[in-house]
Amino acid sequence: MIALLLSLAAGLPQRLSETGLYADIATRTIAPGVLPFTPQYPLWTDGAAKQRWIKLPEGKAIDARDPDNWVFPVGTRFWKEFSFGRAVETRMLELLPDGRWSYASYAWSADGSDALLAPERGLKNAAQTPAGTRHDIPGRMDCRACHEAGPNRVLGFNALQLSTDRDPLALHAEKPAQGALDLAQLVERGLVRGLPEEFLRQAPRIAARTPRERAALGYLQANCSACHNSRGELAPLGLHLDNRLVAGGSPLDSLRPRAELLQKRMGSRDPLTQMPPLGTHLADREALEFIRAWIREELGQGEREPVQPQTTSK
Amino acid sequence: MNKLHIALFAAIPVVALALLQTSQAANSGDEARIARGSYIVNSFGCADCHTPKKFGPNGPELDNTRAFSGHPADFVMPPPPVMPEGPWNLAVAGTLTAWSGPWGVSFPANLTPDPETGLGKWTEETFISTIRSGRHMGRGREILPPMPIEQIRNMTDEDLRAIFAYLHSLPAVKNKVPDPIAPAAAR
């Protein structure tokens, strides 16, 4: 595996400007064919502003026949930029010909002229956040810790996150970026193929008993379920916070006996107990209050029939 | 009994023998792997921290009746001493199963295959990703000193598989090692 990691690192561009994201990095002009997207349930990163892009190889499309496990064409690239007042970091994922994903992060120079490949072990204290905490650029093993803990390597680009039926209560929801593609547009442009007909007729959404529950489950999906899911390495822990569109169980049953611990871990930034264990030094107070209220007032209310998804246009 | 049945019956011992040989080969492979794991673990000094101690006729020695079961749950440690400023900034229990330093307080883990308190539910993949990432279960908090993770992460996958096979061959010992304690400044 060591040789494997070294070989993956060896092929990484040394500068962000060499990765294909920009046509002109000086003017931040995005390259043709690089498409912005905005997931409806963003990951909490201490309040960082984010931009995200995907580039599919020319003429290739995503196979969405299994709506919970999209298959990306070889050569697919993703970028995600993190800003605290200025761009601090841009992460990149690429699907290699042998089926593995490579992970890289680029640290922006203070003058914003370009970003350099961060060391394999990451870069601690790469920037300071407005709250006075530090922002650490994760190491490549840290990338793998979250992105390789379940069946999907891509976490924020899927049928649920890109659904046109966006959750109005989603925490820290971002206004879709200009030109951002949603699920319906991706299908219409032939970039997502094979999506089951039912999700074309009715945009995907989390099954929940109340609007607040929907948003709470969406938050846990985005922030916890990369590791705490029903199909990954940590499934034996019993906390399954993934909301699968097909044949998925409800996260509620696994959450009920662990609700107290979940709140404690969410609220902690003691590095030995905090959750998520990396990528944040600042507890998400707004989300914690929201989740607490939902747990207190709704989670323990016993079994009720899930609210049926509303019919929406695709 | 037709010819087909006769042929099938005749084939049974052959198939059985082949399966037996395959099984023996697998067992032999397992044994070789466990032996390799034993060699690494027991020459690398893992027991120094991960095995409780007892007093024998010659002083403290490894308590191999509970080998690799980590810091004993019933050995409750008092709060660590406050160390003065300067280079003497570590404190360690005489058993080597409790350590205090700038990272907080850490207790060597139960490495036996007990399903609730040890590695019984871990897969080989979880073990390898833990060592490679330096994170608990490959995903969680960082593995703390004095675990020499920086050295062990350089081992080959094959050696890590051998270590895991050896640890899983040990008698399971039920012992819930205390959780680590963060330094006061981080709490």
C-alpha cells in the first residue's frame, strides 16, 4: 500500500493551475467543461465558504442505474474550494484508470496567485478562521478516512444532494452557484444516465415524518454518514445515518439508543471525542441546537408513518 | 445404480481429498502467517505496553494469563501528576499501561479478539487502515503516544496481516480499557 500511495502521489500536479480547473487562474476563469454544483446539505467546515466543480471526460456520462451508487467514468475530476475571507484550500479527487480515486489538496498562496500541492501528511494551521480557530489542510490518509469508509468515494455529488426538491430547512444551505447543475439538468444534458424512472418523475428526498426531521437527517447524512453508514467498514458500530433511496432502512432506529452520545460528540471539540474527528475545530452550534430540539421533541415520539414525499416536477 | 451415480460416488473421495488438501494448505498458510505475526509482535516489544504486569520472584514481569489485554480496567489510575515546565514532561505508570504527556492520558488498547472490549469485531482491513492512518478504526480520533505509529505504518500489508492473524489467534480477554483523556487545555 505504501508503494501504491507513493505512486498515486507521484502523478499529482504540483500546482492547482495545472489540474484543469482553470482556463486562467489569474482571473479565476473556470475551464470549459468544468461544471459547478451545490449540494443541498453542505458539510460543516467551521463556517468555510465553498465552491465545487466536476469535470467529466468528453462524451462520458455517470451511470446512475443504482441511484445510491453512481458510477463515474474514468478521468472524472472534482474540486472543492474552501475560503475564510480568501481562498485557503482547494481539494481535488480524480478517478484513475485502475478504478482507484486519487486525493490531493492545494494550499493557496496568500496573494491568491496559485495553490501548491499540500504535503502528503497535510498542513496544520494553514489559515485562521474568523472565529480564531485554525484551519488544517487534511493529509491524504485523512481524505481516505472519510471518502473510503463506505461504498461511495464521492460524497457530495449524488441524486439526493443534487435533487431539484431542495430542502428549505437544510442547515447552512447555500444558494446554488451560478450555472450550477441539479439532477434534472444533469439528466437532461445526458451527463447522468440510467437514473430509475421513479426519480425522474419525483425528485429524490429524504423520507421523514416532519420537515424538521428531514433537515436533521439531511445534516447527519452530510456530516456523519460517510463513516456511520449501513454498508461500510464501521457498520458494526450500529449507527447507520445514511438515507438510501432504494431499499434503505430508516436511520431513526439506530439513532434512538445513541442520541445522547451523538449530541455529546457533536458538541465536543476535545480532539479525542469530537465528531467528526477531523476537518473541524469549531462545533456547529446552530446544527447542534437544531438536532437537540429535534431529538428532544420528535425523535422519541415513537413510530409514525413517514411523511410521503411531495410530488415535484423533475 | 446407473453409471452416472457410480461415477459420482467414485468422485466423492477424490473431491474430498482435494478439499482436505486445500484446507490443509490454507491452515498451513494461516499457521505460517500467525507464526510471522508472533515473531513480529514478540520481537517488536508490543507486550511492554499492551500486556499487564504482575510481580514474580524476580520483580515485575508480563502477566501472560491476560497477554495483550491492555491497561486493566480494575487498575484505576489517580489523576496524573502536574509536571513542571521543562524537559521532564512525561509520567508513566510502572506497569507501562498508563501514560501522561502533552497529548493527555493514554492507555494501551486490548488487542485480544474479545468482541466487546478487544479487536474481535475488527476486520483485517480495519486493522490495516488504523495503522496506516494513525486513527482509531482507521477513521476516528488519532492514535496517541507512546504507540509508535510512525514506524509501524511503514510495515508491509503482508506483515500487518500477519500481526492481525496472530492477535486474533490469542485467547480473548474481556477488559474494557479506559478511554483516553484529553489534556486539560483541550477539554
